[in-house]
Amino acid sequence: MNRPVSGFVYLVHCPSAHQVKIGFSVDPQDRYLDLERTIPVPICMVACVPGTTIDEGVLHTKYSQFRKKGEWFSDEIIPELVEIVGA
């Protein structure tokens, strides 16, 4: 069984695509800068809280019906996500 990795669960919003990324990183600032460089439209960090890879997976499962592609989900879930992560 894989052991959970500790770091941060983050939410990055891409308003023009109406999507939010639920991600995990041990260095969320570096990850955000990488996303900012590779995504050709503006994005913004909505939340970043201490968590594990398991926490990220739980959110992916909970919101799977809103999944658009990979770790990107419909942004209609942002208010509930922010409430859940306590940001």
C-alpha cells in the first residue's frame, strides 16, 4: 500500500475555462508558477492547505461527476470546495 505524501492540497481556478484544478504538491508555489507558464490564459490560486495525496484523492472521488479532464473540474464546485478545505 502506498503511504500518503504530506504537502499541500491546492485549488487553482481558470475562469475563462470555467474549471478548477484540485491538485497536490510539496511546493505549491512552484507548481502554481509552472501552471501559470504552461496555461495560456489567466489562472488564480483559490486555496492552498496542508494535506496529503490521500486528501487530494478523496476530493477527486467526491467530485468525480464534475470532472472535465484529469485533475480539472467544473468551477461550480468552488464554493463547496473552499468550505471543505477551510480556506
